[in-house]
Amino acid sequence: MNAWQLTAVGLVLLLGVFGVLVPGIPGPLVVWAGLLWWAVTERSVLAWTVLMAATAVLLLSQVLTWLLPARSLRGAGVPYRTLVLAGAAGIAGFFLLPVIGCPLAAIGGLYVLERVRLGSHGDAWAATRTVLRAVGLSVLVELFACLAVLGAWLGAVLAG
């Protein structure tokens, strides 16, 4: 690969890493697609090895992303209906106030729904914090996996 192609692959990988933090961009999928592009173009044993290892890391991160928050939320007693409605509020908020409206409406909707369900401000805020911690943990798992893949790619490029 020439320098321009490597730069383009690096930018795609960075877009994927930032995509973990931005709603609407499937970060791990973008990282994997950028790595696939590099491996197909590079056609070396190292490139394919990095792609296979990255696939395993990203799949594991997706499994953890689904399992860890579900475990925390079950322990807190937050019903899935509340999460779905808070997600719908987030989607509506995105269209009412682009980008920043999504997290604001989702968190606000979650708090209001928990306030109605639980009745007190303290309990509703505690449940909202629990959900935010669970979601934050899943984001950190995805971010760590994408950064690990980016680091492996960078190491392979510098080694090769």
C-alpha cells in the first residue's frame, strides 16, 4: 500500500473509533471494514492475522456490550419498556435538536419514566444513574476494543 492508501485506512479507523462515541455511527463495524480494506489490499500473512485477531476482539466486545449492561439493569430492576421508550425519546430528540438532543432527550425521558414508575426523585435519579453507568460501561468496552484494533493495525503497518 502506498502512503495515501495507508492514510485513508487510518482515517477510516479513526472515524470508527470516534463512531463509538457518536450516536448513529457503528464504530466497531467501521473499524473492521477499514481493517478488511487494508488486509485485502495488503495481502500479507501479517495483515490477515491482524484482521482475524481484530475480528475476534470486536466480536467479543459486542458480546460484552450486550451482556454487561443487561446484567446491571436486571439488578437495578429497570424494565426494558422504559429503555425502549427512553431510546425513542432520544431518537425524537435527535431530530428536534440535532446531535445533542439525542442524549438529552434519552436521559430526560429515562428520568421521567423512572419518576413515574418509582414515584420519588431519589429513586428515579438512582435508577437513571444505574442505566447511565451500564451504557457508559458498554461504550468503554467498544472504545477499548476499537483502540486495541487500531493499535494492532498501527503496529503491523510500522512492522511491515
